[in-house]
Amino acid sequence: MDGVIPAVVYKSIVKRLLYQFKYEPNLSKLSGILGQLMIEAISQNESFYAFLDKNPHVVPIPLSDARLRSRGYNHAELLAYHVAQYFSLKSRPGILKRIRDTKPQYKLTREQRIKNIKGSVNLNVG
């Protein structure tokens, strides 16, 4: 991984919108609105433009099989699609594989989130 560009600050209204988007299947159509919000934020991040010269790929974090079955869609994959399409980037939804289920992140602090996700995904080489 060469870098991560944060799209939004995970607080207040963004936190509530993302929670609803993830956990209320009838709101999966929010992907266009949230995707546009991410596009606007990324567009204003100067470090993002340095990555464009490197032909970056947009890689969503995969869900566990159980969560994917429960939700019916991968919210990160939907958002990655919008961002990749807008910037004419390649989206690589299958490049990572979930190898360990994690606790839901929405009630965790930043430090707890980092610890929770660590070691939960690998490159999908098969």
C-alpha cells in the first residue's frame, strides 16, 4: 500500500449518515450522495493529486461473509465505485480478502478501530 487518502472526518452528521447507510438496507441508495461527498473532500486534498501520477487503484475493505449476507451489499464497495468512476481510476474490490471477522467499528475510538482492523484482511492471491 502506497497511501491512504481520508475522505471525510468521521464525526457528527457524517458518522450518522454512514451508520444508516451501512445498517439500513433501504438506504443503500445513499451511496451516490455519500460518494459525491467523498469526491468533493478528496478533490480538495492536495496530497491526492500526487497519487494520480502513480495510477492508483481504489480498494474497498471487504466485509466478512456473514456481514455481507446480513446487509446484502458492501457499503465500501459502493462508495469505492463512485470515487473510482469519477476520477477514472481502477476499482479493485476483490484484491483484499477478509480473513478475520471484527467487532463493529461505529462505537470504537480511533485507537480501538486501528487495533480492531489490524490483521483482519490480506491480499487475495488465489
